[in-house]
Amino acid sequence: MNWKEIKQKLPSIDADDLLERIGLEVRRSMPEKMLPGIVLFGAGLIVGAGLAALLTPRSGPELRNRLRSRLSRESCCGDPDDLEMAQHSNG
């Protein structure tokens, strides 16, 4: 009996089926292992941002102005609490 005859008699069996039958599996590549985690992380980011936008007590323009002023204040002057802690630690 040659390979063609065996293949015709057996149903369509691929390598994964054979490996599963003997208790093994095909080794997955690193991207295949990481993809579900990356997708879930991205979905969590989107859901979190959406919930934050829906549950914020301020309107959009008010929130943007407040964030803009807070960021510009901290970027040019630093956080006042950090400055005070640095002065106390230096003596």
C-alpha cells in the first residue's frame, strides 16, 4: 500500500489532527501568542477612554481648557509639591 492509497482511505487529516491525536500541538510563534493580549489591551483602552468621557462631570470644552492650563502650568513651572519636597530634602 502506497501513500496515495492510504491518503484516499483516510478522511482529510492534517498535521494538527495527527499531533492532537498523540497529545502534541504545533508550536505557535511569538506574535500569535501576543496578539490576543494586545487586542484585549487595546479594547480596554478604548472602553476606559469612553467611560471616562461619559462619566466626567465637566463639559468637553471646560475639561480641555482645564487640562491645557494644568499641563502648561506643570511644564513651565513644575509641580509645586515636587519643588517643596526637593527643597526640604536638600536642606
